[in-house]
Amino acid sequence: MTALDPITLEVLRNAFISIAREMKTTIVKTAYSSTVQEAQDFSVALFCGPEMVAQAEGVAAHLAAFPYRVGKVLERFGDDLHEGDVVLFNDPYAGGSHTPDVTVLTPVRVGDLLFLPFTLAHWSDVGGMAPGSITGAANDILQEGLLIPPIKLYDRGRLNAAVYELVLNNVRLPEQRAGDIRAQIAACNIAADRLHRLCERYGASTLAQSVRDILDTTERRTRSLIRELPDGIFEFEDYIDSDGQTPEPYLIHARTEKSGDQIHIDFTGTSEQARGPTNTPLASLQSGAFIALKCMLDPEWPTNSGFFRPIRVTSPIGTCVNPLPPAPTGSVWEVCSRIVDVVMGTLCDIVPRPAGSANGSISHTFIGGVHPQTRRGYVWYEYPDGGLGATAGADGCDAMINMIGGDTKDFSIERAEAEFPLLCRRYALRTDSGGPGRYRGGMGLRRDMEVLDDGRFRPIGLSSIWDRSKIPTYGLTGGHAGYPQRLAVLRTNGETDVVSVELGSKVTLLPVGYGDVVSMRTGGGGGFGDPLDREAERVLADYQAGLISRRTLERIYGVVLATGDTIDEAATRAVRGKLRGERYHVLAHLRPERRRGRRRLASLHARDLERLGLAEGELVELFGRRAAPLRIWTEADPDCTAGEIGLDVTALAMLGGETGMQVWMRDPLWMRAELREEGT
């Protein structure tokens, strides 16, 4: 068929986007729970059959889960979808993410077209072993709450009361859940009304042609942008701290092949599926890959299924990025965050918009109980923001929702104090948390919430799924890592209980009581460029604003202050030259691959470890010819010559070189002393 004229096409493209945005506004105005209404932890989209035509600003990590979920609905019901039907489900293995992400969609018949207004909202609880339904202790998805397959809540306008009651009887705070269901249905009903009006004005055949043209235009645009990149194969890897049950990290490895106008990202080499909740279904694996590519290639263009067509994402079954049921998936977004970081690491040398990695964790935090004043149940769900990575021309944004969180909002102090038995004691940027660089990574924050629940009606405990507590964000082209994350409870007796860093700050029902303070300290983004190249005036401004300490100003940025906090330019030049000269470089040599568990190993002489002040088995950071660093664990090898490092062929490739290449080796935890002073 002949394509629509450009004006009509743009009118209809924006009409579809406007419908999606009106769906979003409807949910914000009608939802019951603060998670959906205040924090806006939900997304909406408009489908025509299996194709996503438009999407409102929402949670970026839902990006590729939408088509998977719609595909499962079409597979389940086929032609048995009618006006007045409402489909409800949350099963992560039906194209989803984790159990609290609940889908509501409705079919809308317009001529021969089947439109599917789609909503996905994070319910603050769907049952399970702990309030909030997300827990590091889970080793089976059934422990993470009610599993709902694609099922009709309404059939041709008639409520299936049994399904409705079954769902609400198996979740905490059923009144809130019922209100959120109604809000999601209302959004779909608004879309149905607007689609029928659009059809009356333009006709079904014109709408059908517009859908084809919208998707084809995006596909052509995406292929053109991919074609501009050089062909090649690029590999990178990073780690998840832990699955919450053992301290062993999980490796995420990506191999990106760019050929012509297509990209294939393969996650072969990634660790096996986790016993704990550190798993992501295939749909969310694809979401992470698509988020990274969208940010780097075409962040401004509206998202629809046309963007996905030139991109293929694969992983072996049974890995932590494509697990088999009943593996739990509560920590899906921590894994998805790492997928974004890894895909960006593969392409950061060739794309137009490279950036240091984001804070790399959504940082789910929960307390549930009965409010001592209202005597009503509550589930406090918080996900404090961290810093974003610096770019080639700007510092990273401070205290922003992780990249995969998209348009999700910071949970306001006022709403938290009004709804939950909590009192905010501190809310500030976390000094030194942004990764040093020519452009500084965004700052993390510290948010301290005092507990005002005395547990008289129900014992309460803190549950969390965090990450980037052991292995912090990475910087690019010499930029340093941001601060690792920390979660602690400041007890009324003056003691501090730091949630186990070895388990990646994942805990289940850690007892807390009246007057205890939950202290959330988020990570910073990675820096970009050599910190010794940052203008001394900008370093001084950061110091005066309280963003960096005097120690970091002098030791990392090499800036010397005279009296009155003015810059001693001559001394600064001398100190920066000295710091550059003290950097430790080793020569890379090829060795057979060595691993300890899931950790890739580098062979070093004991003298080189002593020079860095590190023990065998600790993590080091290597910079070669590529922008992104390689994180690798050390192994003392008496057969290595001092000044050499033994790396396997994959490690050498990730550094962009070959045997004999000079490698800058350093401790990624440059902030060890600062963390000790912080008490974490």
C-alpha cells in the first residue's frame, strides 16, 4: 500500500502517543497506592496486535517486557479477545520481570484491527514470605508472592468474582490492590474511547496504514544509525555482587556483533542461574540491552516496536539472564541494571554518546507492619536514587533514579511521613560518592528514616535487595568508580548494623524497632576522563559545595589549596605530575584462562600486589586501549615476572590489545578510607 502523507502520519503518531500519555495521567489521578500514584512506578503502552505503537514516559526497564507479555496474551487467547475483556497477570515467566509487576490490558476492536491498551504497575505487595514480596532469602519464585497466569478478570464486561477475590485474599493491603486494579482498568477504558473516536475521524484502514508506517519509519531510522557505526565484535563483562545467599559474585558477559545495519548481543559466558533472586527472565534481559542501545543511539525518538527489529538479543537457557522456573526473579532490576552497564561497555568506544555507568541498582527497601496510630496495615517501599555516570562533556546527574527506572519519581518525604510510621532524619547528597574524573560522576544520596512503629501489633523487619555494594560502578577513559552502596540500621543504643556487603546488601526481615534509623546510602555514577585533567577551579567548587572532601581534592584530583581556599597553581601542577608518575603500569602477557568460581583471574607477582597494597584474591581495575576498564581478581603466581600481568585471550580482547600491551592497574575501591570514616 502507498504510505500515508507525512502530515497525516505525524498527526496519528502523536495521537497514539497522546493516548498513552492520557492513560498514564489517568492512573496517576486514580491509583490508591503511593508506589503507583506518588512514585509512578508503572508504565503504559498502546499495541496493535503484537506490535507496540506508542509508549508514554514510564519505567524504561519495562521496554521489551511489553511485547513479550502481549505475545503471551495473544498466544493464550487467540481470537477469544473481545471488547469488555480485562486480562490480568504477573507471571515473570510469561514475559514478565518480577511478581510485583502486574499487567492489566484490554482488547479494543477497531474495524479489523485489534488494539491492546496495556498497563504494567508495580504493586507494593503481592504476598509471599516478606512484606513487599521481594527478598534476598527467596530460592523459589513461589516465595515471592502470588503467581497469576494470563487470565480474564472481566469476560465481555462481566467480572469474574472468583478470580478477583482469590487475588485480593492472597496479597497484603487488598484495598490498595483493588484501587490500583481499577486505576489500570480506567486507563485502558480511556484508551478505548480515544481509539474509537480516532477511527470515526480517520477510518480503520488509515489507522492500519499509519501503524505500519510508524513502525517502518522507526526501523529505517534505527538501521541508518546502526549502519554509521563501525562493524566489529566487542566484548565486555561486569559482576553482580551476590545472589543474597552466598558471597560469590555472578558474571554478566556480553558479546556484541555489529554488522551492517544489524546488532546481535549474545550473553554466552554469563553465570548460571542463581539460587537466590538474582535472575532476570529473557524479556527483561532484552529490556536491558534495548535501554543501553536506545540511550546510545537515539534517545529522543519515540519508542515503538520498529526499534527492536534490527536488534537480536540471545542467551543460553539456564543462565541468570535467562533462567528456568522456578528460579526467583525478585532482583531482576539489579541484574537488568548490570546488563545496561555491560552492553554500554561493549560499545562505548564506537557510539556517539558514551557515559560512565549509572549507580547500577534500584535498591528495593521494605518494612511492613500495622501502623500504631491508624491500626491499618502498611508496606513501606522505598528505592533511593543514586548518581548517573558522567559523559564526555558533562558531570553525571546527582541523585537520579537509575537509568532503567526511567520516569519513576523520587518518593517524597512528605508522603512517606504522612502514610507510614516514619520520620526523615537526614536527606542529603553523599560526600565523595560521585566517581572522580575530568567529568565527575553523579552524586549518590544519604536518606535516614527513623522508625516510629513500636511493633505492638506485628513484629517488623527490614528487607532489601541492593547491589553495587562490593563492586562499584565503573568510569570511562580513566574515570574512577563511584562510591559503593551501603544500607545500615542505626540502633537506639548507638550501634550501627551494616547490612552484609558480602551478600550485596540483601537482607530479609532484619529486626528493627521504635527509634531505629534505616540509613540508605546510594552509590555514585562513574567518572569520565582522567581526574587530574579536571579544571582545578571546578574541583575547588565541588569542595566548597561539600560534594568532595579535602582528602579527595588532594589525593585524587591533585589540587593544592593555599590559605583562604585559593588554588596554589604551581603546587597543583607539581602534585599532579607526581601523581601521574606514581601510577602503576604492568605489561600484559597471554596466559591460559584461570577462574576461581565465577571470577576471572589475572596472574601477578606478589611484589606487584604489595605495590598496590592489595592482597591476593582482591579485585583490581585495568585500563588498556579501550574506554571501559576490566574488573578482574588477582592471583599470585611465582612464575610471573614483576611488572607483568597474565591475562587470558578474552581479557586481552576486552582491553583492546594483545600481549606486550601496557596496562594501568589500580584499586577500584579508591575510597576505602572514606568508607571507614563514614562507618560503613
